[in-house]
Amino acid sequence: MKLTERLFPDARIKERIHKNRAPDVYVNSKMAKELVKSLGLAGKKAERVYIPAQAWKGLRSFLRAYFDCDAGVEANGVVLSTASKEMAEQISYALAGLGIVAKVRSKTVKGRPYYHVAISGSENISRFLSEIGFSVEEQKRKAEALVKKPNP
């Protein structure tokens, strides 16, 4: 939220806290809207998003931000969820290019397909942390704890 305020001085930000899940943050900013438009993502449905051309130039930063927002650390690894099959495949290929093996699995929820990009195994999680990592301390700490566990 602080970074959003610095990047977009016109932003009006509202946070909604929930019990047992991450808070929702609402951002209303003409400047942010113009940025999203410039990336070619304005008005895209969740199932049609993809890695924008500009993001490939700063891939590690893009992946870190995407994992910060849409991934969680579970008992067996780091799992990113998306409604976009193309995004899941692109994320998987991008990770492979950084030496991180990830599996893409699909799951139907309320009649809609969702895709999970799962990074498991100590070696892959360790590589993820060194190549991309998390900005969110709690996620970073949970992922680091998985590396310490032997997981063949």
C-alpha cells in the first residue's frame, strides 16, 4: 500500500480486513489505470491474462510481484493460482528458464477451471527463493521453513 501511494500520488486506497485470509486492498487511481492500459491488460478477464511483453524485460521483478499477490506457501510447496491457462503455462516456462521445476495442474471450482503452478522439493524452493523470492516476510519465512525439511 505504501509503494502504491508513492508510485501513484492520485491513488485512493482502501483496505478490508478479513478473518483467516489475506486482506482486500482497493486502489482507485487514474495513473494506475493508464499503466494497466499501457501493458495491454485493461479489461482482460482473469482467464485471459498473460505475461505482458514489457514484463519479460524485468521478469524476476514481475514474477516476485505476481507470486506475492497470487501465491501461497502450503505444506508441500509454493503454489500460485490463476484462472488463465496461458498465464500458468508462461509462468511455468519462465520458472524453467531460471532452473526452477514447477508443475501445472488444473482444478475445477464452481464449474470454472483454475490452474495451479506448484513448486515443490527443497532444491526447487531454494532456487525460487534465491532467483525470485517473496517480498512478504511471512511467505518468505514459510518457504524457507520448507527448504529446511528434507523433501526428495
